Amino acid sequence: MPRPILATVHPLALRHNLQAARLRVPDARVWAVVKANAYGHGIERVFDALRGADGFALLDLEEAQRLRALDWRGPILLLEGVFEPRDLELCSRLGLWHTVHCTEQIDWLAAHKTQQPHRVFLKLNSGMNRLGFTPSAFRNAWARLNALPQVDEISLMTHFSDADGPRGIAHQVAVFEDATADLPGERTLCNSAAILRHASAPLRGEGVSQIAADWVREGIALYGSAPDFPEHSAADWGLQPAMTLSSRLIGVQHLLAGDTVGYGSAFRADGPLRIGVVACGYADGYPRHAPTGTPVLVDGVRTRVVGRVSMDMITVDLSPLDAAGLTPGVGSEVVLWGHSARGTTLAADEVARAAGTIAYELFCAVAPRVPFAPLSD
Ligand SMILES: *Cc1c(COP(=O)(O)O)cnc(C)c1O
């Protein structure tokens, strides 16, 4: 029998979350962001549920090829654009739309031989200071692109640094409005946090009036995590978890007062305590920094991790199950995040928070040795 750890993707949740975005931004088209192998869920596994999106956004050319191999004929956007000149050949061949965020990418386009002019998304650095042209360089970049026979349509793009937090987006929106005011072209500004928190705020510019604009770029919310947890939970936003990471107990220990558990004796029992040993560790992608107290479901009942996470195992407190009249043993279901067979749910956001990270990282970190269940619903 294989080791019992298993990841499960829930297509109905993906569909539900995409529909929730559509209701929030009814006038915008939705990019399903599927970079990093669909945030660890697997592009091939999410594709069917998300094919109702208007396009897919990602950044690896290899992932774009996989989408075309699934026979997706609609838009694909490379969020970081091309990495070297010959990537443009693949863009021409596969009809990929690509971001242009630096002068080198314009130089490469100018030297690119193609029959098929490209659709590009010109990126403004409105304050995040990662990728994009500064406001003072933006117009010149637009004019250069506009003069190139290799370029067909130019759309305008920026990315928010604080859509999930107290600083908000107003300062970046003002920069975007000033830099783009009289330029034609479709606009895209919103990630998940901006879709949930700011999409209906006003935006001045050609033909659009809301921050949602022409296209939104939805990532984490599709996968059922709240970008602004703990201010809001996924349930607050009406989102459903699209991934369950589950395993089983492979051992039970009976501790007495003073006994310790695991490496570094990091947990010491102050009275008799039953401990479950779970087939899941950091080599599966479970966060090693998850401290004693990190939530976990055993037989659907919420309890906590105790002691240190090791490579292949974690240890959990079984006393809340005793209180619930359950007698867990070897083989009992453990849910690290997602849905239990008993109908209870544990948000990945809660586990991430306890471990000092975000659900994005947990999803992306699910290790190659963890098998995925065949798709069902
Ligand atoms: C990853 C990414 C997104 C999606 O972000 P979420 O917070 O997951 O919604 C949107 N835009 C760009 C440019 C990105 O890189």
C-alpha cells in the first residue's frame, strides 16, 4: 500500500470561485492565473474547471505550451514577458500575448521577424518597484511599441503592492491614471485582493470607469484562499477550498506527564496525553515552522500539531477526539488543510498563518512525492 498522504483538487470549488469573481466584476474579463503549475494544483488538473475563464495568465513558456497542448485556443498572457529573444518565436508560433516591462524586451521585439504581429501588455511600475516602466519612461515605451510592425495591440497593465492591506491602492491608481490618461488600449490592474476589496472603485481613463477595468488577473482566490486573511477568511469572501491535503495516522503514543515528543523534545506533556503520528512531514511540503498549536483535523475534529514537524511525520494531540467520543487509531483520516470526509473544513490560510507564511506558499510547496487523487467531484 502506498504511503497514505494524498492531495485532492476540487473542480467544483474552482468553478464556484471563478463564478464568484464573475459576479464581483461582471464587466471585466477574467484571466485565470495558473503560474507555478496552477499554484501547485496542476495545470492539467484545473484546466477543465477553469476553461470558462477568458484567458490564462502564467509566466513559464513551458506551461504555456502545456495549455496549448490541452487545446486551449484562447488568450494566454505571459506575466513577465519573454526572458530572451528566441522566446518571441514561441510567442509567434503559439499566439501568446506577452507583457513588456523593460527596454530590452522592446529591443528584442524590434529585431524579431514575424508574420504575425503580437499583442502586448505594457507594464507600468506604479510603485511596486519590481517590473515595469516608470511613469516618466512609460509614454516613450508606448510610442516605441506603437511604431513597431511586430506589435499589434498594446494594452496597459500595472500591479498593486498593497491591495490586501491597510495602505491600499489609491496611490498607485493615481500614478496609473496620470501615466495612461490619454493612451488607448485595454487596461488590467487587479489581482485577487483588488478584485475582492477594490474592484468597483473609480478609475479615470479611456473607456473604463472602474478599477476592475477590462481584465482582472485572479490567482489565489480561484484556489479558495483569502488574500487578506485574517482580516477576512475565504468563507467571508464566499470562496471554497480547491485543494485538500490529507493523510492518515500511522501510529499512536500514550504519553505520561513529563514525556516529550519528537526532535528537540519541543513538546512536553503536563499530564497523560494520547498523540497521533501522521504520515506527513516537511518533505511533503508541510511547513516545518508550523509550531505546536497549528490546527489540523483528525476524523474531522479540529485539534493541533504538537512538537516539531519532521521530514516524514508530524505528531498531533488526540485529546479533542476523546472529548468528542471518537477513538482514533492507525488509519484514521487526517486533514492538513481542506475538506474532511466528515464534512468539516480547515482553511489553508489558518495553517499558513500559524506557520508564519501564506497559503500561496503552502499550495506551491506540495512536494512531488505527494500523489494527487484522480479528479472527481
Ligand atoms: C501572480 C500574479 C497575479 C495573481 O495574484 P493573486 O494574488 O494570486 O491573485 C496577478 N498579477 C500578476 C502580475 C501576478 O504576477
